[in-house]
Amino acid sequence: MLPSSLKPYANPTLLHRHKWRGRVGLILVASLSVLAGMTDAIGFMASGDFVSFMSGNTTRLAVAISDGDLGLTGRLTLLVATFIAGNALGVIISRISKRHALPLLLCIATLLCGAAAWPFVDQLPALLAAIIAMGMLNAAVEEVNGLPVGLTYVTGALSRFGRGLGRWILGERRNGWRVQLIPWAGMFVGAVIGALLEQRMGIHALLVSGLLAAFLGLVSLMIPHRWHLGYMPR
């Protein structure tokens, strides 16, 4: 018997398309996670602040509040608020562009390239531009064939993988939990690449992130628009 998630695709042709939509979606997730990992590592090494890992910034914010460090508290509050604004802006751009990834990724590329080209000593504006870009990136893919995915954070993915592993050990054979390692692996590989780039280029390594975002946007043109409708936020 087919899994319940595939029953609407009992027709062999529709089932084939469903599988390919899932594979392409996961490749896109992996690629965008590499972009997120690169950008986060570059931003963290260049400034000491996380660009996409807001769980880390939230913990640091709590510690700063407990220490009475008003300067760091204000800075981290601004970073978290900027990330939230980036997520909202990503959904707005997604809707305006009729839920196609290209306009969104080109906006992200522009922000990252602008951050890389920031000419002044104060890196905070460049950091904020990168954070907005990472917030927006989450609107590029929200789910693949009904499976939720995260691009700029992996705690949820590891949690879903771990819970799926627990169910598998108990004998339950549900589908989809293994794919949660894809965004984690993509972000890990991207972070390694980003760290190596930052060691050589400093914050200007964000230029590579920007070019990758633009490249992925162009590649997304090969993905049928109806598939984007299933990937991006409704």
C-alpha cells in the first residue's frame, strides 16, 4: 500500500512527478543551507555575532541582561529584531513575486554583496544587512512534499531526526525523518567553507555568499513554478 501522503498520487505519472518534486526540493534545501552556513560562519568570525543562528544570539542576550551589559543587550536585541523583520520581508517579497524564488534570492544576493562592499570600520550595518538576508532566506523553501524544513537553523531538523530515529527504533516505519539531516549537513558544510573564506577575505567573503545566492536564483528558473508554490510560504 502507498503511504497516506502519496495516496493522492496513485497515478504512476503523478507519483513520478511527486518524487521528482521532492528530490529537487531537497537539493534546493541543501544548496540554500550551504548558503546559510557560509554566511553565518563568515558573520560570526568577522563580528563575533551570529547572522542566522538566533538561538545562540537569544542565549547571549539573556546572559547580557543578567550581567547588566546594556550595550551588548541593545546590540543583540537589534540583531534578533532584524532577523524577525527579514523573515517578514521574505514572505512579503515571496507573495509580491507570486512565490518564485528568483526575485527573493536576487534581493538576498544584493544585500550580501552590499554587506561585503561596506567600506567603513563599523561593521554593524553590514552585519544587519546579512541578518536581513538570512531572515528572508527562510521564505525560499518552507516545506518539501509536506515535510517542514528549516534553512538557517538546524535545531528543529536535528530534533525531528532524533524523534524519527526513536520511532524507528520502536518499530514505526514513518517516512521523511531521515531527510532532516539534509539541511543540517548543508549548513555544516557551508559553515566550513565560510570559515575558510573568512580567514582569507574577512567580511568581504560575504561577496561569495551573495554570488552563490544569485547563482541559486538563476538555477531556480529551471524549477517549474507550480513546484515553487509547494515549497514557499502560502
